[in-house]
Amino acid sequence: MINNFLKTTDLIHRAMDAGLIRENVIANNLANQEVPNFKRSDLAFESELKKALESEKRQPLFEAKMTSDKHMPFYKPLDYTKVEPRRILDYVSTSKANGNNVDAEQEHTLALKNQMMYTLLAQSQAFEYGQINLVLR
């Protein structure tokens, strides 16, 4: 139970940190929506985190016998604690004649989605600690 609690709260905390970084990325995109040749940025985090969490569940087809610390394992799951948010520049799309690809409506929609996700994560964090308080009473 406590190990599951620690992992859950750590995942929520990491997702909230990524949400704050995403908020800054979206604000930067909106601030530069009229700058010629500006390319919008996005944040990659959730997909990388999902890949790391799924790698923990996968089992190798067969176990390798390791007789030395210098042997390389056939399969090593990704560590979710090493996953960091990455900024990605969108060089492919252009929506304006001046080379700028920021769509203000899309950015506002992403900001709203990010804000709602952050609120949901904060409520999830409060629920997790509420469960611990319930057990301690």
C-alpha cells in the first residue's frame, strides 16, 4: 500500500510539474503569435511516461543468467523517474503567410485543457492524502 502510494503521488507530482512547464510553453507561443517565422513549441511528457510505465510490465521472453555484474541484461525496463518533459518545435506546419505557425484558438484550447488537467491532478493528490488521513484516524 505505502509503496503504491509513493509511486502514485510521485507520478501525480511529475505530471503537475509538466503541466506548469506546458503552461509556460503555451504562454510563449501566444506571446509570439505575430512574430515572423516563429515556430510554436509543444511539450512531450505523457507519451514518454506511458512508455516507461508499460516497459515495467513487460517481461522478457526468457531470463538471462547473469554470472557477473559486467554482463548486459537482455531486457531492462525504463525507469519512470528518469523521464523528463521535452520541448518539441513544430517545423512542419505553417498557418500564416509570414511563416509563423501559432494558431491562437488552438493555443487557448490547449491552455484550457492543461488547466483542467492540472486541477484534476491537484484533486487526485488531495484524494491520495485524504486516504492516508482516513487510515491514520
